[in-house]
Amino acid sequence: MSPTDHQKEKVLQAARWLSEQGYFGGKLGSGGNVSMAAAGRQAVAITPSGIAYPDMTVEDICTLDMRQKQLEGSRSPSMEAGMHIGIYRQRPEISAVVHTHQLFASVLAILSEPIPALFDEIIAEIGPCVEIIPYAVSGSRQLARNVAGKLDNGCCCYIIQNHGALSLGKDMATALKNTELLEKVSQAYYYALCSGREISRLPEDAVQHWLALRKKTP
Ligand SMILES: [Zn+2]
């Protein structure tokens, strides 16, 4: 029994669900990645690279320390492990990270179109906006640096330019819920943009109301 068995199981379940729902862009591929930090940040459980999600077992999930040294698992960890660990280092309230290639967030990724304050639930759950993280090659240190450069806004979702999406949560259930919410708002915003009509945004006092409530929520 490993102290990270719980996190590894959660990571596997989340990855399988995201794959089945099409959040990785294809149901048979190995794109995207999922991780979860153990309490106290002793270790991070993360999906391996190069194995299709339907074939993945809990033994395939890797664990790394916060310096990215591999602790468990015989497979190579996701190429985006540095990006995940950087998030845990910078955002102590975050314990789960989901990186996807989901369709409508990917549309906004190639339009390089951030999502403004459009719905109450978005501000309450994700934050006042979904910013665009500038493009860098997948798995590169530059991409991890570009992500780190946006994390201080305290939001829980980001769109990576010409790449995909990033959703964070205090636990895995919240990270998955945010992934789903991001896809809903991306789809709604894209269709609204396509209409060519003026987009209605939330009034500033409503934004401030939800931000104040969000600060009070642990
Ligand atoms: Zn990716």
C-alpha cells in the first residue's frame, strides 16, 4: 500500500471519465493529462505519457516529488509534469489539475479569445475571466513559465493558445466540474460570437458581488 494510492486512483478515474466524454479531443488517444497532489505536497500523482486512457491501469500512474523526481511508476510521466508541479508550487489551495484538448475551449484557443464575465456561475466557480496563456511548444519549460505567469489572477480555468485548456480545483471533483463548466461557457461564447450580435456581459456590481462571495469560500 502506497501513501499516494488514493491520489493515483482518483487520477485514473478522472482520466478515464474525461477520455470517455471526449475532453482529450479523441477517445482513443493519449492527449491531455491529469494530476493530483497528496496532502502536504509530498508527492504528485500524474498520468503517464504515451498510453491510451482506455488501456491505463492504476499501476501506470506515476508519482513525482515537487522537484519532479519520479518516485513511483515504471512509465514516463506526462510531458507536462513540469507545468502541473509549477501550479502546485504557486497555488497552495489547488490539489488537482486537469489539462484537456476539449473542443470549444480549443476553438477559443485558436481564436486566442479570452472569456469575459458572462455568467454568475463562472465568476463564482472559475473567476472573473478565462485568460489566454501564450503559446509555447507542448511540454516545454517555456510553456510551464507562460502558465506560471498567469496563475496569480487566482482563476481556476485557462485556455492555452493553439493548444487546449487547463482547469484547477481544490480537489478532483472541483477540477472536473470546472472542466465541464469551461466547455459550456466556451461553447455558449463561441456561438454568441458567431451571431455577430453584441455580447451581453454581466454588470460590474454583479461581478463584484460574486468575487466577494468567492473570496469568502474556502
Ligand atoms: Zn496538451
